[in-house]
Amino acid sequence: MADALPLPAARTIADLRETVSGWKRQGFTVGFVPTMGALHDGHLSLVREAKRRADKVVASVFVNPTQFAPTEDLDAYPRQEGRDAELLAGAGCDLLYAPAVAEMYPGGATTTISVGGPAEGLEGAFRPQMFGGVALVVSKLLHQVQPDLAVFGEKDWQQLMVVRRMVRDLDMPVEIVGLPTARDGHGLALSSRNAYLSEPELDIARKLNGVLAEAGVKARQGGTVAEAEQWAEDALRAAGFDSVDYVAIRRADDLSAFDGALDAPARILAAAKIGRTRLIDNMAV
């Protein structure tokens, strides 16, 4: 437990637990924010919310290999631990947990987690390895940190639903808190992958949230869900997106599909590509 960083850092489960158990002996509550690094203000808003709700905050930085397919950008995913540590310290984080892959997945580890329900369809269809990997690493992190609460962003709404279901199904004693998506001044959801966008691509990306909002209006005004989804997909292509993986309006609580018009609280979710960058977003309908 050392490192020339602006806040304490733990590299091993043993060091992590030594610090957290010391806090708990003093009666402190513990909040947790899991990240893959390349932090932006969206991540920092999660840290600030955790600090508002708990006495001490742990943030993890771990690029999780089990949620990437062989064709995805695991090796290219930005890693900038020093800058991340500075940002975390400024946001009030008390401990950085930055384990190596060998610490998280020691040789011979064979356990996996299979998730259904909210993991089915949408991202689960286009990235079939993702939610099993997310569930596994989040489960391990929650067991390692043993926080009172963990804060996740609503930008990854399906992921949030998967984590909540897993925590409920496995009787984990932790509160899962969802925080509204952080956006730039144009409404674009903050994402580490936004750094891949050129200026012309950024102009196109900033149209995504507006299309989703207008599609939500169309669905609320009495059209069918399928019509609103198709309108949004066509609008995204017309706006300059190269491809659209999906636009879907689903029930907000479990991501099940509507049959016809809206009859319950809903969420519109989308994934679309500009050049080599894949963007996701969602919002309440």
C-alpha cells in the first residue's frame, strides 16, 4: 500500500480489506464506485454522491478483461492511473483500489456468473460476453470491498438493472444507488470513448440525445412503441450515424418489451456507431 499517488492506493485484496476493516471498526460507513479508469466528470459525480452518502469512499480502477470480446478495444482502452488518482482525490475519494488482473483472476479461476432477465437483448444481444463479465467482476469487487453502498451511473441503464438484479438474487448486503447521466453542454452523455471522436463526429454524436428525447415524445403522444423506435432509428441515420445497433423503448423496471402503446414507466435505450466509436445512451420516457 504505497505508490506516489495523491491518495492512498491498495493493490491487493489484503491491503484493501485492512483499510476498510479499520474504517468499520471506527464506525464509518463505506461507499464504493467501480470504474475502468479514464475518468471524466461523470465518474467523479458518482464519487461525490458516494461521499455525500457515506463517511469513506473507495473507487476501483480496473479494466475488466472478462467483459470484452476478442474483437473489442481491451488493449486500446485508455489507461491513465496518475491522472485518475488526481481526479479521485479532488472528488473526495479516500482510497484507490487498483488491482492487477492476476489479483482479480488468479490462475485456475473457473467460476463464472450467468445472468438473464434484464441482461437479455439490447447490449446483451450485441455483446453477449458483456454482462456475464460485468456480473462476475462487480460481484468480486463487492465481496472484496464490502461497502454499505455502491454508486453506478444511469448512462449504462441495462448494466445498472443487471447489477441490481444480481445483488437482489444473491442476497448481497449492499445498497445499489443509480445516479442520473452526466452530460456535456450539448446533452451528450459523458463517456471515456468520446475521446475517440473527431470534431465532425462529435457534432453528430451530440444529436443522439435529442433524437431519443423526441422519440419519447412521439411514444407518449399515442403512437405505438414500434413506430417511435423506427422513427428514431431513421433519424439517427439521417443525422450521420454510420449504423444503429438498436433503439428500444422498454419498461423501466425490468427492460421487458411493450406490446403496442406505452402503459407503464419506460426507458428509451440506443446504441449507434460513428466511425470506429460506438455510443450508447438512454433516458426516461
